[in-house]
Amino acid sequence: MDAEPELLVDEPVRLPREDVPAAEAPSRVRARHGRSWWWVLALVLVLVVGAGAAVVDARTRSHETSRVAGCESRLRVATGYVERRLGLMNNYLEPSVTTTGRVQELHLADLMSTRAHWVLPRVQRADRFCRGISVRPWHFSLASRQSASTAYSAALVTLVQLVAAQGHVPFRADATLQRLRHQVGIGGG
């Protein structure tokens, strides 16, 4: 008895899985293949939306950075005006000694209130500009800079209004104003 020899052919043979009937095998392969495309499509969509959000956030941060820098610049200019108008007047005047040896009270209100009225509009404009800036809360360093600028501008407006109205508070004597000023990064004082 001669056994028939086995011949190998070049055609691939795909055998069905043993646990799946041969009639269902192609449909399961197609279903699994179709689901993987949905995952790829969903992943691509998430990546595109994420990249778009990153671009928008970067553009927003850039805009906020320029606005906060503009606020700080306006505060420097307003502070310069206040120092020139009020600070120099305060430094120029020194109380004189009376014949009884007591220090004569100077009426800075009369001398400084007019000058304070001149600089008040500029200080108020800088304050309004700084308060009008909104910074996204997740831009931590910008939010901190904006908060410091707003606090300083509010204190500066209050002080100049007080000098304009009463005139008896020395410009450089306010420790809170000086602390807030240094947080904004305005030197001097």
C-alpha cells in the first residue's frame, strides 16, 4: 500500500477557529476591524480638539500678558506723575521751628490738594484699565501679577483722592502703598 504523498501548494490556507463556526468567522473579523477604526477616529478627534484648545489658550495667555504689562506700565507712569507732583512738594517743604521752639504745622492740604487733583484723573484711568483686565485662573503667574497691580492701583487712587480731599497724608508715608508698589515691581519709594 502506497501512501499518497502530500503536496504543498502556494495558496494560503485560512482555517476557521475551532470555537467559532466557519460561517460566522468573517463577520466577526469585520466587526472587530470596524470597531478599531472608531477608536482611531475618536483618538484623532480628541487630539485635534486638544491641540486646538492649546492654541487658543496660548493666544489668550499672550493677550492677557500684554494687557497685564500695559496695566503695569500705566501704573508706572501714574506713579511717576504722583511722585513728581506730590512727592517733590512733600520733600521740598520742611516744617520750620517757631520762636517757642515748637515745630510749625504746615498746611500741606492747601499746597498738595491742587496738585493731587491734577494727577487724580491719570491715576483713576490706570486703575480702571487694571481692574478691567480678566485673567484665566489657570494662568497662575499672570493672575498673581494682575492681582498685585489691581491692589496697588486701588491703594494709589485712594491715597491720591485722600490727598486731594484733605491733603494731610504724606505720599511716601503709607507703608501699605509701598508694599503693594514693590509687589507690582515699581521701584523707588
